[in-house]
Amino acid sequence: MRIDTGWEAYDSGRRRAYRAGPPAPAELLPIVLVLQEAWGVDGHIRDVSERFATAGYLAVAPDLYWVDGARPEDLSEDRVEQVKAFLDTLPPTAWADQDKRDAAIASLPPNDATLVRESLGAVFGNVAKSDEHLATVGSLIAHLRADDSLSSQPMVAIGFCMGGGLSFRLACQKVGLVGAVVCYGSAPADDKLVDLSCPVLGLYGADDHRITDGVPHVAEMAAVTAMSFEYEIYQDTPHAFFNDTRSSYRVTAAREAWARVLSFFAKTTDTAR
């Protein structure tokens, strides 16, 4: 299936988003916001966006690091790829362990160690900037809704890791989502969860204890709302299991998760029509 892809400017040209969709579709399409991991809109996120396009959606992935014509140097795609290659020398369970990361960085050649340390700090630092990133996504939503052909189309969101947390927070705001998927992302605080405004699907790895161990509590909190929170925990599966460019990729869990996502989005967008 042929699809059209490319970068689209918004927010008076200061920001950009990767857009993928079927060319000249016979009918208006639901919109999927694809929210990046901490790595940015890299090859994996662009590929996921294109998968949604072949499934009959207009996929739009905001590059949360791009502003005024460029990314910061320490978050450039080449630098981030260097960080990913470094982390793939460690087991996924060590990625969030600063002591183990620091010990591994110390074994690198001095120049490489400096570059990896700087970019890794920038990547992890951006995870804490969720309010800023949500504002960027909000600008994109306003941009899309200003297009008459998109103004009334059902909109859903999916996010991975950092983007999963953003997808969950968007689901707790009144931004017009009809469904949201959280792939191994952190949940909002309890006082935000009670504002859940659309159904949410959470997909987690059992070995990702930092995030997954809190999921039953999240389900309890979400149960007090009128919106559903359904989730799946894949056994013997680490963080970032859906990313087929990383050592954490688990094909069986990823295949099952993809089928679950498509079913969930078909249900939520069809119900909203």
C-alpha cells in the first residue's frame, strides 16, 4: 500500500511533526498521535507511524525536541543513536540504573564517554519535562483541528516509554481524545487519574518493575472514573519490548500488542463516529 510521508511544520513554523497517511483517501480518516520515546522521532517512531497509515489512519508524530529549525546538538539523531548503541551493550534491566550506566560509560574511550554522558543526561532530563512536552502536543492538536478536513475526526494517542506517560496524561485532559494507549509509560499522579476522560489501554512488560509493579494500583484509581482502563502484562518481557530496533525487542509480545492496539483503536474510533 502506498502512503504519503513527510515532515509538517506547525506552531508558526517553530515545531515539526512527522505525518504519514494514505494518499487521497476516499473517506476521512481517524487521527493517531504517535508520541515518541525519549529518543525522539527516530526511525522506529517513523516506522510505527507508517504502520498506522497502512492500517487506515492519519498518523502524526510531533518531534518534541525540534524547535526553530533544529534539535539541540546533544539530542541530534546521530548523538542519540550513539546513546542507544551504548545502552544496548547493557541488559535492559540496567538501563535505568545510574550506577551501572556510569560504570559502563567509564569504560568507553574518553571522547565517546563525554558525548554519551552529555546526550544521556539530555535524554533522561527530557523525561522530566512532561508539562513542556504536553504543551507542544497541545499546539499540534490545535493545528490539526484548525484544518476543516480534520476538525471533527476521531483522535487517539499512543506513546512509548516517555511518550506513554504523555499519552496517559493526555487521556486525563479534555483535549478530545477518544482513546489512548500507554506502552510501558508511567501513570499520572492519583489526583490526575480521577480526571480520566477516555478509555485507556496499557501494555507492559513483567520485568519492567519500576513501571509495571504500580499498574494494579493505577487500575484501582481508574476504576473510580466512568472510563475504562484495561491492561496487559507480558511475562518474561522487559521495558521497550515493542521497539524492534533495540535489544529489548520481544517479537511475541510485540505482535500480540500490535493486534491489541489495532483492535482497541478500531473500537474507540468507530464508537466516536
